[in-house]
Amino acid sequence: MRLVAAELVDSREILPGQWLQSFHAPALASGSRAGQFVHVRAGDWSGLILRRPFSFNTVDAATGIITIHFRTVGRGTDWFTRLRAGDTIDMLGPLGRPFEVDSRSRHLLLVAGGLGIAGVRMLADEAVRDGRQVVLLFGAANARDVYPSSLLPDEVEYVVATDDGSLGHHGFVTELVPAYEAWADQAFACGPGPMLRALATLAAGRRGRLGVARLGRKRGAGKVDPPGSPHARRKAFLQVSMEQNMGCAVGACLGCVVMSTGGTPQRVCREGPVFASEEIAWEAGW
Amino acid sequence: MKAKRRVVTSADRTTARSKRTPTVRRQKSAIVSGSPAATRAAPVTPPGSRRAGDGPGPGLGADASAVDLTVDLAPAHGGLRLANPILVASGTFGYGIEYGDVVDVARLGAICCKGTTLKPRIGNVPPRVTETPGGMLNSIGLQNPGVDAVVEKYAPLWQAWRTPVLVNVAGESIADYVEVVRRLDGVPGIAGIELNISCPNVGKGGIQFAIDADAAGAVTAAVRRATDLPLLVKLSPNVADVRPIARAIADAGADALTAVNTLSGIAVAVDRRRPLLGNVFGGVSGPAIKPIALRVVYEVCQVVDIPVVGIGGITSLDDVLDYLAVGAVAVQVGTAVFADPTLPARLVDELALAAAHAGHSSYRSFIGTALPRKPAAGSAKGVEYRP
Ligand SMILES: Cc1cc2nc3c(=O)[nH]c(=O)nc-3n(C[C@H](O)[C@H](O)[C@H](O)COP(=O)(O)OP(=O)(O)OC[C@H]3O[C@@H](n4cnc5c(N)ncnc54)[C@H](O)[C@@H]3O)c2cc1C
Ligand SMILES: Cc1cc2nc3c(=O)[nH]c(=O)nc-3n(C[C@H](O)[C@H](O)[C@H](O)COP(=O)(O)O)c2cc1C
Ligand code: FES
């Protein structure tokens, strides 16, 4: 974790109200992993008090460029769209724990709902680099909001669902998942809460439906991994990237918690944002 | 942001000035990591302001490193000597370890840790924080692992630090507070107690200790009997008149007062179908509360003889100097740490420079300069000027 001055290199509205910004920030571009995020500070005169969290969308260690992809939903995100090339802003990062891919997993299923694409986009790069096969299931309200395939690596199989049927499958992206659940060794998801909850339910019933042996049986069979450990997540079929309002983003304020099945609140900024789906108490048990 | 300027220092030139200079720059420069302030555009000196080292002035030859920044927050009772008067506020700095290498805790005057209770608490339903105009709203609900875990897990770390750590203590009854403090008493690594009395008193129908002079005095007295540790008591701004409460706490033997805790507030969810916070009610903090907190400190400093620590909306040296001017001997930085974790350490340097350039050998010359010369007669004035 470092405080870094990131210089805006490029800023584009890639979809209505959705921006892709590239920053020169070598200290973040190397050593950051898919699933991690940055906590970005708006300028003093913006009147904004808190930083805003954004996932690493892509990183390129060679050029020192990182990108973030966000939708303008309020004052903070709106402020960032006014930045111009050459402007420098503060980023605190890399923060949080990344997705954990089991070394034996060949087939990765990525599921993104809307802006959730920003949370899993970098994992596609890492997986392709490591020679894994990737299917990306993407859901949006309509064709207008569909992430351009030109921004994805060629190796990724890209399947789209829209709520109104204007492009691809007519319905929710979660409806596409059963067709891939036998193929996939692991799944990774980011998107709205209800989507993640539906995926968690699917994942919980998957083993029964397929009758497959538990991944990770051979190594350390019977060993219980502490919840939140990289091991616990690596062994999970489904890992989800969670969102919560944040204060500090370093674990100090306890502002960003979600409830775990173990009954202890977990900090999205520290224990997360990536969790094994079974770590999360989806029907909040406070 | 701020129009007024009282002390112009070279620290102002490099950092505080940049409060008005956008963080965003139009010019290209090397990317550096570290303090963001260091990467900002060279600010323009406004006409009339004196740059450090420019021409003769009271500050000529002043040496910031020679300025005495030390302060004792418990002069009457054992002593709680801090290297400088810039503390970090409870709940915004965890247990002092979370910011890792980003913050050098050795530079801080002291750290107030997250509110600690007898039993572990899981806290409130999220969402727990949101931004509000000029500030933020939080309702963490005192999530903490309980006093025993704090003693076991963190005290050994704190013992190795030269920065004192004050444990912020919360409870629902006097017995709760006393028991927590007993368990902290004598533990190496724990430098003092900050009593958070903005908690509902279950024994008194859930009325907060902090809004009732009798209850505030009683809990302070009980804790005072239970420990010799330096005892600070944190005032709530959510009261009609804070002065009788402050007096009751001072009379009960507190070493110092800290003021203020957050102001009660709510926010509405984006869909406007319910309040935003899971707990409905939260506490407002940040620059928006500074005038209120400053008023509380101003009032309290005129009615007690013990040290007062100012808290609320501090984001710059000017804010620190304002609190000192109304009588605070030290300050705590809270919400601003989230945006700029390096701010508290920078304020230490800026304060030393400001004192040096004003020709002071100690920052203490800044204290109380805006208080009335004669203590205000104990009249109803405090009530009159409230709209
Ligand atoms: C780990 C993490 C990664 C994220 N990555 C991305 C991303 O890559 N792309 C993207 O578009 N969005 C992402 N988000 C959501 C993004 O942080 C919010 O959209 C943004 O903070 C909204 O700020 P605002 O000022 O425009 O909105 P406002 O509604 O005006 O914000 C008010 C307050 O609520 C907070 N807030 C509002 N919505 C959210 C939210 N969904 N999550 C967290 N805090 C919120 C804001 O930070 C701010 O403190 C991420 C959130 C988290 C927690
Ligand atoms: C997220 C958060 C958590 C807090 N937790 C506590 C706490 O546990 N105990 C306490 O006495 N004050 C707590 N406070 C109040 C702060 O210590 C401080 O009094 C208040 O935020 C005003 O200062 P500021 O405007 O600089 O933030 C908390 C504040 C915030 C923002
Ligand atoms: S945002 Fe402060 S603990 Fe996660």
C-alpha cells in the first residue's frame, strides 16, 4: 500500500455515462493483482471529503499505466470526469485482497453485471497470460450498456445477456451460468448484490448437481482453512467481489463491513473485496 | 477555501497554501510516491504575504526544530507528556497499525484507538458511512473485539512505540466503564484513557452519559477511582449547554477534556424510501462541524482549568491554530485522515514552523489568544447568543 501521484493520460466516455481513464502510476502498475482496488482522492477544492474506491480495470507494468472504468453516479464520479490529461491525482493502493486462482484451474468463468465488468476485467488478462481459458458472461439492462468486445483480449469468449433482449440472451446473466458450470473449474463474479446472491445460490447447489469431487481434495484433504485466507478462497468454486461504502479503505474505520457466515463482520477493504461466496451471509444476519 | 490567513510560513508555501491550489495540475511532472503535497504545483505567493526567509521579520533566523512542541495532558496527575499536540482521533485510525508504511506513527503526538468495550461488539448493520456536505456520517456501532483482545493483541505492539496510545473506552453502565478501565490499568503500552461518554446509559433509561452533568460526573468519578492512568473525557456536542457537563467532569477528577465527538445526524437513501444508514442515525464529522466544535471548545476553556483537546473538522494548520486560539492545548485529526493520511504528521511540522516564524519558542504562545481577556461572568450570555 502506497500513496501515489497518478497522472491522467487518457480519459474517454466509452459508453453513455461510463468512463475509462488511464493513469501513469508505475508504483501501482506493478505488483497489483486482479480484484484489488485504489482509493482515489478528489482535489481539495472539489468539496469532497472522502476518497472514492475503484477496481483496477487493467494494469500494464511495462508502460506503468493503470486504468479504471467507472459510471458517473454522483458528485465524486462526476468530478473525476472533469480531469484532463496531465492532471495528477492521489491514489492510495493497491488495497484489498485479490482473486485467487487455483494453479490447476484451466477454465475460468467470469460473470459481470454492468459496472461489475471493472471488477473482473483484469482477471481476464491475468488468466489469458497464464494460458487459461476464459468465458466472460456479461449482463446489462440493454444493448446501449454492453461493454465493447474490442476492449477485451481476443482469447476471451464473450457472452452477453440483456434484460430487454436488445442484444444476446434475453434475461439475466445468471441464467447463462448453468450452461457453463460443468465446464468451469472456478468462477469469479462482480456486480449488483442480487446478482451475486443468485450466483452464490447456484454455486452452493453445483456440487450436488454435478457430483464432482471437491477441488483441492488431494492437497490437505480434511484440513480446514481459516475463513478469509487465500487458501479458503482458492478452493472455493465462486469468488465474489463485494462493494460497500468506505471511509479509510485500509481497515481502520470499520465502515465497510459485510456479515460473514461465521457471524463476524468482514471489512470489504481489508478481508475483501474478494470473498469466497460461502464466506458471505447473504441474508444479512445482524 | 479559506480567505483568512494569520500566520504565513514556509510550510504554508509548500503545503497549506496548496489547500487553495488544486491537487490537480495542468502541468506535467515526475510521478513520485509519498506525500501528495510534495507533488503539487508550486503555489503562487499572494501579494502581501511574507515568505519564510524573505526580509527581516520576527521569524528571521527562527529554527523550527528548536520550537518546543511538547504538551502535558495530565499535569495534575502523573503526567501524560506528548512530543507534540497533534493527535489522531478515535475511530479514524484503528489501532495505529492499519495505515502501515503510509503513516509514520512515531511522528504523531498520540493515538486514540477505536472505542473499546467490555465484551466484543459486532457493531451496526451497514451501510455505516457516507459522505455529507463538507463532512461524513458514520454509525459504526462501536464494533470492537473487546478490552481483553485489545490488551492481548495491540498493547504489546504499542509498548514498543514511543508514541503514546490512549484507549478510547465505551460502555453502557458505570460498572462497564469501570471494569474496562480496570483491565487496562497497569498494562504496559497503554498510556491513558479517553472516556467516550456519548453512549446510552442503560441504567438511566438509555440517556447518554454525555448529555447529563450528573451522569457524566458520576462515570468520571468512578473511573477516576479505578485507575491512576491519565484520564481524558470526551464531550458530546449534542447538548444545549456543555459548560455544566464540562465542569462536572473536571470536578470529578478528569485530567483533561477532549471535544468534540460527532454530531447526531441522518442521511436518506438514494431511492428516498428509507434512511441511508443501516442504523438510521449516525454521527457527523469533518469540516462541516468545525464552527460548532470550535464554539464548544471556546465555551469549555472558559469554565475549566484542566487541558482541553480540540477535535472537529481539522484539515489544515489554520484549523489547528483556530483551536489553539480558543484555548485548546492540543488537537485531534479524524475524518481528514481518510483523505490525507499524511496530514497529521505534516501539521506537526507546519505548527513548529508557524511558531518559529512568529518568534515563539513554544507553540504554547498560540494558546488562548482569542479567548475573552476577562472570563465571561457566569451569566446567561451563553444562552443569549444562541439563535
Ligand atoms: C472495492 C470497490 C471497488 C469499486 N470499483 C468500482 C469500479 O471499478 N467502477 C465503478 O464505477 N464503481 C466502482 N465502485 C463503486 C464506486 O466506488 C462508487 O460508484 C463511487 O464511490 C460513487 O461515488 P459518487 O461520489 O459518484 O457517488 P455518491 O452516491 O454521490 O457518493 C456518496 C458516498 O457514497 C459512496 N458510494 C456510493 N455508491 C457506492 C458504491 N457502489 N460502492 C461504494 N461506495 C459507494 C461514495 O464513495 C461516497 O462516499 C467500487 C466500490 C468498491 C467498494
Ligand atoms: C468512522 C468514525 C468512527 C469513530 N469512532 C469513534 C469512537 O469509537 N469513539 C469516539 O470517541 N469517537 C469516535 N469518532 C469520532 C471522532 O473521534 C471525532 O471526535 C469526530 O470524528 C470529529 O473529528 P473530525 O471532524 O476531525 O473527524 C469516530 C469518527 C468517525 C468518522
Ligand atoms: S473502509 Fe475503513 S475499514 Fe474498510
